[in-house]
Amino acid sequence: MSGLTHFNAKGEAHMVDVSEKEITARVATAAGWVRMSQEAFDIISGGTAKKGDVLAVAQLAGIMGAKKTPELIPLCHPLPIAKVALELELDPELPGVQISATVKTTGQTGVEMEALTAVSTAALTVYDMIKAVDKTMEIGGVRVTLKDGGKSGRYSAT
């Protein structure tokens, strides 16, 4: 099981001990998208969705998702999140919504999972709010785009 930090020598799942790690400033960004029909895109961009402002609700849901990550992902550490920012942009080329999230903390482990959860939660909220119009929506491209801080240093997908 070498290299897999969430398994012990016996192959059993366990929470990684971060108590010896330095407390450092850490940041992670993640991105993803929701592709939809032109009709669904037009409803969101026109602000006429029956459930309300799709992008504003999805933005709040993403923030809440980041804060709830250790409750959803079994081996994640609860972290003192200092910042969660989500950007949801209408993309007529998809057509759909591009989503990005940035999460910051000062701690002993990174916030990649929080950023990924923020994007995923926001995407699922877009789906939920417009599914009556388009059940064929597709969620995809969810990935870490930046990770910085800690022993492993900086990673950038760009």
C-alpha cells in the first residue's frame, strides 16, 4: 500500500496523522462545468427559473459544501476554513455553467477536497434547480486546478 496515505500497513483505512506537519497557509482551487440544453441555458441566463436565481443559490451551496466536506468524505480532517469563494459563469459555448472554487486555510493539511466538494455541490445545485427543464444535463471536468502550501509545494494544472 505504499504511497496511499489513507491505508495502514495492513491495508486498513485510517485517518492520516498530521500532528507533526507544519502549520502553513494553504490554498486550493478546483473547477468543473454543467452542460445543458439551450432552453435551460436561456432560462438561467434570463433569470426566469421557477426556483429562483440558479447561480446565486448554487454559489451558496458550494460554500456550504466546502464547509461540510469532513462530514461527507470519511477520512478528511475538519479544518478551520478561512475563505471559500465560488465563481459561476455562464458559458454559451457549452452551453452551460463554468464553476470554479477557491478555498484557503492555515493548517496542517490541504484543502483540495474542500475545493472539489464546493464545485461538485454547486454543480449538483444547478442540476437540481433546472432539472424540470432539462434532465439530460451533464456534470463534468471536476478537477483540482491549483494546490499550494505544505510540504509537497505548488501544483498547477495550467
